[in-house]
Amino acid sequence: MKHIVTLLLIATASLHAANVEDWLKNGLLHPDLLASVRDELALTEDQQTKLNAQLTEARQKAEPLEQAVKEQQKALNHLLNDSTTSTEAASTQLTKLLEAEAAVKQLQLRTLIGVRDVLTPEQLGKAKKLGPPKMAAAKGASESAVMAKANQLRAAVEGLGVPPTEAMKARGAEIEALIKSGDLATADKAVDKLMEESHFKELEAEADKVDFAKFEPGNTDIETLKQRFEDVKTAGQEIISLPLLRELLQAKEAFEAAKDAQDADRVGRILTYVEGKLKK
């Protein structure tokens, strides 16, 4: 039975796209709900084996499908950040993203129906009756803890005085979807991972003052500078590190001042600094 519980919790990492909540309201069972009443259901060995097989297969299939969604989303973000992107190009990429998301939803639906069909009508009725109260009780405490950490991150970003990057928005949306789906264990791990990768705790230390004069200006042709600026602007949307984002705020302020002064040499030096930071 322990193996089933483990697989149930792991499999839910792939069961968080839109529509899942509606499906759960219309008769399907979330794996976490099934795990919450496992003792009361008294599953047979055959049922345990079938659940193990279904959820293991779902987890294996979900990984490449979820990766495809992330890649297509990243490609769309890149196009949207490019001011030269045409409507047709963006629309084509959006279609690719929707197709990737549809594949995930198909897997989700098949898995949830498969989980439901393992149970007898009596077990299904018992799970629907006993599961929601247990899930609600567990969700209340766990969701508060997850949201508390998520709000810490949100406050840290807001404290910098800049909008979150596209990468931050994407990670935040993933965590929000996990919370809404009831997969709080995975959501909690995702928040912890984001806090680690964002170097949240390092914000406590003061940022060093940057001397942009020590960097080479590089090519300071006006058109080249414009392209360099667009390149770092696009790359900056992939930033997760909060201390790095704070450092680049210094560069942004210095860049605006140099731009107003029409100091191409200083603009080039600032861009060189930013380019180096974004390559690390």
C-alpha cells in the first residue's frame, strides 16, 4: 500500500492543467483524495497493482509532455519579447503551445478515468463521501504554509520595485496551478525549489556598488547598441535570481542616465556588464 501512496503523490505533479478541477467536480477522483481514504477502501492486491501500473505509466509519459509545454511557452515568450515578431508567427507558435497543452490534458483525463475505473461502485461511492472532508482538512493547513512561503517570494520581488520576469511568472503560475489542483505536496516542493534558485535569502546582504567604468564598451555603433539592448532585455526575462535582478537595477538606472546624456561609450560599458551577468 505504501508504494501506491508514493506513486499517487508523485503522479499528481502532472495533473494540474486547467479542466482538471472541473473533471473532479463531475465524478473523477484526484489521486490525493484516493490516498486519503486508502484504509477505508480496502483495495485488493489486484487493484493496487493496476493503480501502480497506471500511475507509473502516467508519470513517465507526463515528463516529456510537460517539458514540451515549457519549451513551447518559452518559444512564445521569446517571440512576444521581440518587437519585430509578426502576428502570423506569434499565432503559429501559440497553436504549437495549445497542441502541447492538449496532449497533457489528454493524459490527465485518461489517467483520472483509469484511476476511477479501478474501484468498485461501492468503493467509488465511499471515496467520494469520505475523501473531500479529509482533503479539505489537510488542504487548509498545508495550503496556508505553502501560500505563506509563496507570499514571501512575492513580497521580495515587489520590494525590488520591478515587475516579475516571464520566468518568474511561469514558475508562479505552475505553483498556483498545483495549489488549485490540490497537489500541495508538489506545490510545497516547487516553492522551496524556487526560493532556493531565486537565492531569496541572499537579499539580506547589501548589493555591491558597481563601477561600470572598468568594463569595455564593445561596439558602440547606435544600431548595434540598440540590438545589444534588445538582446539583454529578452534574456533578462529568464532571470530567477533575485540578487541578480537587484544588481541589474543598478545597471538600469545607470543606463537611463547614460542614455539621457547620449553617452554611447558609457551605455556600451553598462551593456557589457549586463551581458556578462546574463551569461553566468
